[in-house]
Amino acid sequence: MDLQLKLKTAFVSGSTQGIGFAIARQLLAEGAKVIINGRTQEKIDLALRKLKQEIPGAEVSGIAADFADPEEVDHLLEALPAIDILVNNVGIFDLRPFFDTKDSDWTKFFEVNVMSGVRLSRALLPKMLERKWGRVIFISSESGINVPENMIHYGMTKTAMISVSRGLSQLTKNTGVTVNTIIGGPTYSEGVAGAVEQLSAAQGRNVEDVKADLIMALNPTSLLQRFIEPEEIAHLAVYLSSPLSLATNGAALRADGGVLNTIL
């Protein structure tokens, strides 16, 4: 299927690894021009080398910016060209008891996970509306619905992303612009892989066995019965980036492996 993404320009925040990297790679494979983002130029250069090796001839570049620093975000916005597809993927997470989570922690998580998408959308969405074509995608999480007790600060930001996305979609009536959210499930990113490998070494067990036990211990309602691969989230993101997805707008679509067991 031709997703009709040639000549489109995309910006993917937080895309030097994990889900963001997988989305950037698939957009490039579909012929889009992609601008990636990471906190340091070193990480961007490494990701660019990987992408150019995997997809010869890919039109890909990168801009460094730490979304915890509004000034760096301002510089990034000044450097961005006209963007057709915005993927608000950047995010931070950790496990932390509610009673040990300081005000500064709440502020940092909100600044990076929520305000990144707010600032990028505020800057880029108006031009999309003027051109009457564009795509804005927020990468949220099932933790925004089934909020973990040891990640309340993180879950709160993922709930907020769903709200911001739905609200922005109301601005796109009678245009070719859409705003949607992907609710991802437990994904085998580099960070998770590192933790699993450490557990595997400490327990003297096979990595695949540790992965299987971990997913069922932490997510017993999973229908997939395994971790989601970043590429599986990217498949949905790239479809939502396509002109073919115009009828999908204002939606929160699940790619959660069936972890959430509510109907809506």
C-alpha cells in the first residue's frame, strides 16, 4: 500500500531511540523527509548514521534540544522548516513512590511530557490549518488510563496528552488536518531491554524467560502476552501520518497489546 507520504516533511520529538526512532525510520521508508530530535548532538549523529545505513538515500536531519529547557525548545522551533507531520513522542518516566515525589519532579515531568507537545503544536499547527493539510500525533500510554501507583506523576502526563490532543482536534473542523493520540502499551525499548538484561544476568536466566515472566507479572491483562516492539507502535503512527487516515481525527487509538480491559 502506498501511504502517499512522499514530499511530506515530518518532525519526531525524542527520536534517537525507541518508539520515536522506529517512527522516524518507517516514515523515511515511506519516502517522507524526517527531522529527528534528541537531547545531544552526539545522540542525533549516531541515530542519523543508523538511519542512513538502513535506508540509503533517506532525507533525514536532526536538531538537538532538551525539552526540559524552554529556551532550547525556542531555538528548535526557530530552526524548523514547514512541517506537515508532527509526532509528539518525547517523554521521560521513572518509578517513584507518590509520597517521595517532589513538586519539582511533577513540574519536570509536566514540562517535558506535556508542554513539549503544547509548544510544538502551538507553533506548527497554525500553518497546517492555513495549508489545510497536516498531521499531529501524540504518543501517550495505557498508564494514562490505568495509572500505576508507583508512576502517578508519569500517568498524569499521559492523561493530559490525551486531553490536549482531543482539544486540538476541535480546531481542525472542515480541514485536511487531523490530531490523534496513540495509547501505547508496555514496549520493549532500549531502557526496558537494559533492565531485563540486568535481571537476566543477576538471576542467571535466559533473557526471553525473564521478559515473559516480567510482562505477565506487571501486565497480567495483556492479550498479546509479550512486550510490544517499537515498530508495532510505529506502524500505527505512520498510517495516521498518511493522507489515507483523514477520517480518523480526535481519536485515542490503542496499540496496547490488549492490556486495557475497558470497552472505551
